[in-house]
Amino acid sequence: MADEKFPLEEVERRKQLLRVEERYPEADQCPHCAEAREKSGDPTDLCAAHLQRIYGI
């Protein structure tokens, strides 16, 4: 079944990754974003500088 190959959680995770990559492609190259993702375990996490830019701070 399709559900066994692509569980809903995995589909949602991939959609989140695409949204981040499409909107903030430079974050993919940022070592600080990579560090934030590693520490949090969230594949869509961003570093403080990118978060500030997103929120206009």
C-alpha cells in the first residue's frame, strides 16, 4: 500500500523541507543553520540570523 511506503509523517516532513528550501535557499548553505538543525533535530530549523531576517527583526 502507498501508506506503507510514504507514511503521513514523512510526507509532512518532506513538505516542510521543501517550503524552507524554496523560501530560504541560502539557509541550505549556511553552516549555522546546519548546526541549529543538528542540535534541535528539526530539519527545518534555522540559525538566529536567518530567523531574524524572516521575522524582520
